[in-house]
Amino acid sequence: MPALGLLGTLRWAWNQLTSMKTALFLLLLLAVAAVPGSLFPQRPADPSVVTQYLKDNPETGPWLDRFQLFDVYSSVWFSAIYLLLFISLIGCVIPRAKAHYKAMRSKPPRTPSRLSRMPEYGTLAVPAHASLSPADAVRDAAKILRRRGYRVDVRDADSDRPSVGAERGFAKELGNLVFHTSLIGVLACVALGGLFGYSGQKIVVEGESFVNTLVSYDTFTPGSNFSESQLSPYSLTLDKFDIEFDRESETHYGQPLDFTANVTVKEDPDAEPEEQVLKVNSPLTLGGTRVYLVGNGYAPVVTVRDGEGNVALEGPVVAVPTDAMYTSLAVIKAPDAKPDQLGFVGFFLPTAMIDDAGVSYSGDPDPINPQLNLNSYFGDLGLDEGVPSNVYVLETEDLTPLNNRDLDAGGIVLGANETYELPDGKGSITFDGLKRYAALDIHYDPAKTGVLVFAVLALSGLAASLFLARRRVWVRAGQHPDGRVMVEYGLLARGEDPRLTSEAAALRGLFAAKWLAPQDPQAHNVGRVSVPANASADSSAAEESRKDR
């Protein structure tokens, strides 16, 4: 075979890339490439988990990091697949759009010489007293077809055998093009959202406020082109958080039924405060962002004093629920305590009860008998080195225990408004009260409206390509020596069209009603075509052709 050369090779590569087979393969490959993002922790979502994974897997972790498996959606290989799919779809759509535009502007195909070969074929004999000429019959047929949405073209109107060609169903291919173009639009909008959008999480305790600034977020995931100037200066204060629990059902007793966060919001510092309600499936829209309620729990209010009697920590501490009764993990860190830093870890019970084995548990999610059960430690908490750490985890390997069940001092058990003095004069801890908190998920996506529009267009285009049919109709008329006008018609579908037969029957009924011809059910595509005995030679030839088939 002759060498393609550089230009020929590039043309061949472009044709391969822009084929529909390649586009479908890239779409499948993109779905497969997204799987590692759910198998391995992702650095943008939780960098501390990735750091811990690398620490726990010193051999395989670095290799996984080299292949960017902790940054799947911003990796070079995932972006390459995404861009290739984008280019492939564009390369598929543009040539097809040009071809479709030319087809729409062109005339319907010429009238076949033997319409009897069409999948749907029929004839009509218009009586001589109807005073209808072949040209009039063709013009009438063109009007009928035009009213049914066909694009028509009358041929040989001045000859003895005029005809009309008609075609409709261009919306089918148009829908196909709209579908693929909309997919490109969805990809472009998703890319735009990934570049300029952001998401973050924030836990807000009752009575506290959240201001939309970068330092206020607990975790923050920016887009590739994010700028801090994109943050709208709104604020949100959690006034009260209410939970309704099931108190009537025996099988689901204590399960939550409804969550309501009463908040006060300000669109900007100079705006008037506005009270609003935030629920699980009813997010707030503030400054172009969507604020979702995704979690809740209790925040015990504690005061920690160090060995010198000074307040080292004071305020609510977020406890993470671990079961339906809101048994919650509590971690308290007091890095400002002197002379030694203090740390506490344990659990919070909204309604403390003791089972037969003497183990404390929560018997109800409401705070009927709140209780803190803690172990205490002193030493270096590791917060002075500037290394990020999880606020909900206390690393105890390098700490010295003060309280736990294995020591003489035992564990710390605190009811509401109770104080416990730590051993060795290390200080004290007081359980001052209890508040609730709400976990918020905040999203900003500048392209979400575009995604919605293109998704609707894609569904509309897909529906059009599936349910509309591309059809062609030809009608030919001729004058019989006895004065009758003989009309034959044929229909052809592009692809499968189970409704072609009903369309042929509908056209026959319209033709017969227009020309006052009697409708003979045996004259339309039923084994053989009924033709009057003194029909023209052309009609007889058509009948013989049908018999031969």
C-alpha cells in the first residue's frame, strides 16, 4: 500500500478520533477512569485522610500518588480522556450538521420509475366526471402532503405524467444533532464549574455565625481557577436547631422525623437581617451559593482550667454521633494549658443509662440526662509544629494518661453543671451546658443553569430522534383514454418505521376524500393491487410487477 504521508496520517487520525465508535469508547473509558476516585481517598476532598493513607501504606502509597490516584479528577490522564471525548464529539457533530443542512435545503429525491417496488404502494382511479386533470391531481396531492408536514416538490407538471416528491422527518436527525451538541454543552458546563466553582463544609453551633470568607470554612475545595474575590460577603447565624423524634411507633421509636434549622441571614454586611428556615431537602440560596443541611449533633459546653487555675479552653465542643441514639464521640484539646497541654477523649450520652453489666449507654436521642464520659491525658498534643491534624482525633501515643478505667483515678463522668478535678493538680474540667449544631454543605457552581438547559435539550433531542420518523412519499398521475385519471403513490421510510402502513392508509383516505373516489381496501398493498379492467398499460404493468414480487 502507498505511504500516507504526514498529511494523510493526520487526516486518518482525525477521522478515527471523530468517529462515533471512538466517541462511545471514550465515553465508556471516562466512566471506567472515574472508578479510582471512589476507591481511593481524594486529596481535594480530605487531604488529612490521604496523608494518613500514605503513612499507613509506605510502599504502595507513593506509587499510587505518582499515578495521581489521589487526585483522579484533576489528573493528567483523566483530563486527557475528557478533552479527547470533547474533541471527538465536536468532530462528530460538525460534519453531520453540514450534511443535514445540505439535505434540508435540497429537493426531495426524484420520483422512481416503478413506485410498485416501494414498501407501501397503492393506486386510485379518479372518475372522468370529476373533471380532474393529472396536473390538478398532483397539485392537490402536494397540498395534502404539505398540510401533513411534508416538504414537497412538483415535477413535470406540464407533461402527461406529472408527479410530486415529498419528504419529512428532518427533525429526527435534527434531534440527534441536538442531543450530541447538548452533550458537548454539558461537558463544557461541567468543565466551567470545575474551573470556577467551589464547595466547602462548616459546622455551626447554636448562637454562632458563619461568614462566607475563606478562613471560616472547616474544609474548602476550590476550583482550578478559583479566586477569593468570588466569595459573596453573606453571613448566617444559627439561632435554633430543632429535631422531631418519633414517639408513637413501637418499631421506630426515637428515630428522627424532621430537622429544622432556624437561621438569620444577611446577604451583605449592610443588608437587613432576614430570618429563614433551613431543612434537609430545602436548601438556602445565598450570594449565588446553595447551603444544604447535611448533619447535626450535640456540642457540650465545657470549661477546662490548667494546673495554674487559668481558663485554657471554654466553649462548645462538637461531638460526632455514632448511632441513632446520638451516642457521640467527643475530643477536647486544650493546647494553651500550663504547664502541660491537656487532652480529653470519650463519648457523650444525651440520655445516660446503665445496663446490667454496668456499661453506660444512651437510651434516648433527646438530652434527658446528658453525660460526658472521658479519659484525660497530658503532654505535647503536637499542635505547635504546624502539622495539620484532625480535630476529631486525639493521638495518644506520645501522651501520658491521667484518667481512664485502668488507672486508680478511673474515668471522668460528668453530668450537667458538674466539675471534675484532674489528678496531680493538672487542672479541672466543667460540663457547663449543651447546645446543638448543624453541619452545612456549601456549593457554588456558576454553570449549573447551563447544565440544566443542556440536559433538557439532550432529552428533547433524544426523544425526537427515537420517536420521529424520516419518510418519503411519491405520487404520480396519468390520463386514461376513457377520461379517468389514474393515480399511484408509494411510501418509503429511512430505517424502521412501524407506522408507515398507517401513514399510507391515512394518505389514501385523504386522496379519496379530495377526489371523491370510492375507497377499495383491496387497492392498497394487500397481496395484489386492484386495478380497473380498462386501466392504462402502465397500471397493468405495475400490477404484473406486484405479482412477480
